[in-house]
Amino acid sequence: MNQLLNPLLVGKIIKTYMVDLNRVKRLPEEKIRRYQERALLKVIRYAYKVPLYNKKYQQVGIHPDDIKTIEDVKKIPFVTKKDFRESKPEDLIPVGEKPGMYSMVSTSGSTGQPVTLYIDLHSMFYTLVGFVRIIREHGIRWNKTRMAVVADLSPDSSEARHLSIDAVPRLKRILPLKNFGVFHVGEKPERLIKQIEEFNPEFIGAYPGILRILAILKRKGLGRRLEPRILATSGAILDDYTREYIEKSFNAKVFDVYGATECSPLAFQCRNGNYHIMSDFAYVEFVDAEEKEEVSGDGGNIVVTRLFGRGTPVVRYTGISDFVLPSSRRCNCGVNTPLIEKIEGRRVDSIVLPSGQLVPP
């Protein structure tokens, strides 16, 4: 049965689209902060029902009632990739629930050790709304613009769950989404660029390494008719050289989206090129190398709390392992959230096998 026929789920999705989509432009930063605090306290209460978190909180004598403001979050212990990896499935979801109630997703495992989490269908749609928010800032309309997304469609990957198994396929049963094409990152580059060229998109989204390889092929004469208006990167660090090479090859602007499988979109570049934190999707902190003290001006390792979804909560998670420099500047683009000055770390790039197959970061 298509769960989109469930009126409760449909109602939540409609509310998400109507209310949450434009929150960061509709509300001033102070009200966004208050929303963030309420969502954070709600997530912490939910996490207390999950054995992994319940055990950690009890070890340090913390109860959700002790967390009354954002500042109190510092009392909560961190959660690591190791914590997730070493937990049994039933320890990652609320007591009394079964893993089969959720979709299982895994990180790409660029370190060789993927992390497996459980998410609900509404969380997937919420993430898609975040994607719609981001592309709208660049003049892309989800129901009009012809879009091509190159993603890891391996079984159990988060991208496959969102784009080719659960969320998008369900939407296609009730919405005309012929303008949206999904392509597998594992295709040989020559075949991939041909497939995308035949789709003829105005927008292409992919890992930076994938777009660079497509740019190389275009300079060699492949994909002559491939002329996107705008491109987006995510999933790895976009360095200045790669950005410039891609932009010159396609004669199109590139914007970057920062996020992770465990917590979905965290920040994105606006039309002015500034990275805006998705403050209503996540609460981010920056800590020193020992993960003991919060830092600000000089940057630090990012710690993330996801502010939506059921299944496996992500609270004070250190596993992204990126060094991030926050900014005190303000942007006049209309998005009322704090900025990130620079993102470092996670410089793992796509690997090209002798066969030409691409292994995503």
C-alpha cells in the first residue's frame, strides 16, 4: 500500500511543505532560534526513549527535565560513530518499537566502516523539503525545472532510500515528476554523461568528484549537447580549483550543499555564495580537538543534533569529523540563519577503478 494514501502522513507532509519550507526566510533569526530550541528539547525527550541514549544519559545522571534551554545541551554526552556501529538495531530506536517499522540506511563508509541508522518516511520527505528550499534559492522549481541528480543508489544507501526506493517513487505515483531524473554514480563515466545528456537537464547535482570527471569528459568532446544552467555539489569538500574547472567546462555556476547521511542538509550556499546553516533542521556546535570545550571564532570540530524525524535520533553527534569555521558576518540574501565561513576535513574523493567505474566518497 502507498503510505501517501494515509491521511495522517499526507497531512504532515502538507504541513511540512507549507510551514517549514520558507521558515528561514519568513521568520527573523530570533524566532528561528526559539523554534530551534523547542525542537531540540523535543528531540532530547525522544532520544531518552532510545536505549543507546538512555544508557548514556543515566551514566552521567542526566534526565530530559534537566535540559531547559539550548545552553543546557552541553550537559548531554556526545554520541560517536562507534556508538552507532556497536549498538544492536533495537538499541537505536525507542523501546517497544521494531526495526521493521523504519527504513534502514547506511552511510557510504568512506572510512571503511559504514554507520547504519533507522529513519521514518516522513523524515525522508522532510529532507526532500530541505532540498526544495535550497534549489529554490537558485531559481530552480522542483515541479518545472528539468533536474538530474547523480547519487549512490547502492542498496540501503540513504540516497537510494530517498530517491529510488521510498520517498521519490511514492511521490511519482501522485505527482507528475517527469522532470526529475536520478542516475547511479556507479555507471561508467562515458555512459553516465551520455545518459544525462539524453535527459537534457537544466540542473545537475552530484558529488564534486563526479562533476569534475564529467567536466573532463565534456572538454574531451563528450556531452556536447549537455548545457545545464546551474550545478550543485554535495557529499565532499568542494575546493576552489574543482569549482572553477567545473564552471568553466559547463559555462554554468556551481553552488555547494553541506550535509551528511546521519543528519541530512546542514548548510547550503545562497545566491551570494555564503553558507547558511539550516538552523531549523539541525543544531550545530563547534568543539575543540579533545571534544571538551565549545569554540567559536577559530572554528572547531562540528557536533550535530538533527531536529526532526523518528527512528534513530542524532543528538550531539561527533561522527561527521569535519573542521568548520563559523562566521559572524551577515548576508543580505534573505535567509535569516547564521553563516559558516569555511568547511574543512572530509576530503575523501571519488575513486576511479580501472574499469572506469566510480566509487563515491
